[in-house]
Amino acid sequence: MDILQDNNHAIDLDRKDPLFRFRDEFVFEDPDLIYLNGNSLGRLPKSSRDRLDKAITEEWGSRLVRGWHEGWYEAPARIGAKMAKLIGAQEDEVVLSDSTSVNLFKLVMAALQARAGRNKVITDDLNFPSDVYVLQGAIKLSGGERFLQIVPSPDGINGPSEALAAEIDDDTALVSLTQASFKSSYLYDMAAITEIAHNRGAWVLWDVSHSVGAVPIDFNDLGVELAVGCTYKYLNGGPGSPAFLYVRRDLQERLLNPIQGWFGTSEPFEFGLDYEPAHGLRRFLTGTPPIISLSAVEPALDLLLEAGVDRVRAKSVQQTGYLIDLWGEHLRPLGFKLNSPKDSERRGSQVSLGHDDGYRICRALIEEKKVLPDFRAPDNIRLGIASLYTSFAELYEAVHRIRTVVEDSLFEKYPRKDPRET
Ligand SMILES: *Cc1c(COP(=O)(O)O)cnc(C)c1O
């Protein structure tokens, strides 16, 4: 197709893009660097940089311990209330604390405790390994007859929706899935899976780490019981920024945090010796929240709320579609496979391309071509698109540089696989 032969079409799409101005809200140290890793670590918003400076200089530097009474104590719930708007939850159904893995553990243990008599926990083999480790560990701790059923994907790309539907039964306590697969970007139909689970009396726990901020989510509308998610990917909260957890309001008083700690009590500063869980979601906090990291999340969320996730998703669908068109025209003839779903409804904001020399091509792109994708074994080059700041022109240029790496054999000097792997 003609429009794929040069960058004019991309430039035109950028000109018409209602979100284009949001690029200016982010730090671009090197304008020539094409960053396609916002699915792993989002770019730094200028407003987060300013907010961090204030948190360090004024709050920590000057207010010192008085900060706890001047906003720090409320921060996990206050920022959670903002987060709630992005995921279709009530203000008191979300808090930020700890990492995604830790939050997942807390919620899985709480759910298993509340669901005596049901023994099966279901997930799939596209899930993020840490999630599977947490499920395995939680099941081991909860003892009894509990077991984990890992439903395999039919092809390593698409989620096993039909096999899952067949597996969920009256013995199922919990279905715990990640909405968007980190390898293939397969996007589950959250409404359909949730409904099937509910019809059989099972609870759902969605990990939306790889979709939140890129895909509209409405937990309340679907009656989702539990969810967790990461804030440093499409939410741009910064490396190691605390994750969030969501618990449907009517379950909050029933569920107990398995890691009891002082921040989960109603009066931590009274220092009583008997644990008394706070009412509401505060009980899912454990220890002191990471205030500096938390403060960077808030302005980053404000940017997404201003842009609107519906508009971000519309642009993302257009961008992943454009990238797939460019793949078909320029990269497929060079041996690249499409390792993501073609159907945009089933695709998150990332396009994975498979190539036998994928690892070396990635290395050459990073070392020589100022393109930053990442690589996931066995052959996935992941091209993450953060539509708040990724432009169409960057996508065109990235494909051009990938082509050069292969056509000029620039990748051949690199090892075939990551030397850290054995
Ligand atoms: C990124 C990601 C995580 C990250 O977990 P941490 O404990 O915050 O390191 C967990 N689960 C999924 C599905 C992810 O994509």
C-alpha cells in the first residue's frame, strides 16, 4: 500500500491526533530515541518530576515527620480514589500499597479463606510468572484439598477462553487471570469470563497490570470481586511505584489481610498490642507506604484522567493496527511473524513480533539504532505503544530502523541468545 511507503501518512495521523499535545507533558531527553517500552516502564511525566522535587525538598526536607499529618497518611487511599476513576470503581474500593505480587498474595489468601468448600483455583499459562508463583505459594499455604489448574493457551498467543469456560465449575473458588498477556498482548473479554465465573459461583481476581491506562476497565459494571494492577507501566508512576488493589465494597468487611500490620489497623499511632483490622480497605495495608514513590503516581494519573482512557484506547487501536500494517508490508518479508492477535478487540497496546534472531535484533536496535523495545523468550520482540506519548511517526521510523538492522545484517555480531540465560 502506498501510504506505507513513506512517513507522510504517519505525520498526517499525528497532525490529526487529539492526544498529540500530551507528548509535551513527558520528558524526552533524547528526541531521536524511540521508546517502545512504555508497557514495561512508562516515561517520566514532567509533573511527576516536579512533584517528586516537592516531596523531597519541601515535605521530607522541611516538614520531616510532620508530613504524616499533612497528607502522607491519607496518600494510599487518596490516590486510590483517583485510581478508582480509571477502573470503574468506587472511591473507597481502591488503595495503593506494596507491589503487584504482594497485593495479589494478600487478595488470593483472603479469597481462599472466605471460600471454604471450594477447592479449585484457575489461571492460564499466558499469565505473568510472578502471578503463577504467588498462586502456587498461596495454595500451598492454604493447605487442604486446594489445587491450581493452569489452563494452557492453544497457541501461545491467544488466551484459552473456551477451555477456561469448560474448566470453571462448582468447585472453583477463584479465577485469577491477567487481562492482557505480557508476551502476546492477548486481551481477554473480561465481561464474558467474569460472567461465566459468576454463573458457577466462582469469584474473579483480575490482574490489569498490562492493560490499565491503555484499555477502559469497569469493575463495578461487571461485579468484579477482586483486582490488582501495576502503576509503573501505562500509568507512568515510575520504577517500583506502588501497585493498587481493588476489593468490591460489599466484601471488604468479610475479607482479612493475611499480612497483618500496623498500617492496616484503624489507629496505628495508638500502638495497641492486639491487631484490630481497620474498617474498609485500609485493612489491606500492612506497613509504612513508600511516600516518595506514591507521590509520583498522582500527577501521572491526572494526565491519564485528563486525556481520557477511551481516547487513549481509540488511538492505541489505531496505532497497533498501523504497526501491524507496517509489519505486513516491510517486516513479514524479512522473516518476522506476528505474535499478537490480529483482531484489535482481543489485543492490548503492544505488538509482539517473532523472529528467529529476535534477541540479536533487539540488541542491535538498542545499541546502534536508538530504538528501545524489549525481548521475551523464545522469540518475541515486544513493541509497546503508550498512546499518551508514542507518535505515529515514531512507529514508522521504528519499523524503518528494524528493517535496516536486518537488511544490513547489523544483528549478526551479537550472541544468539541472552548470555545470562543458560
Ligand atoms: C508487571 C506485572 C507485575 C509486576 O509485579 P510486581 O510485583 O509489581 O513486580 C505483576 N503481574 C503482571 C501481570 C504484570 O504485568
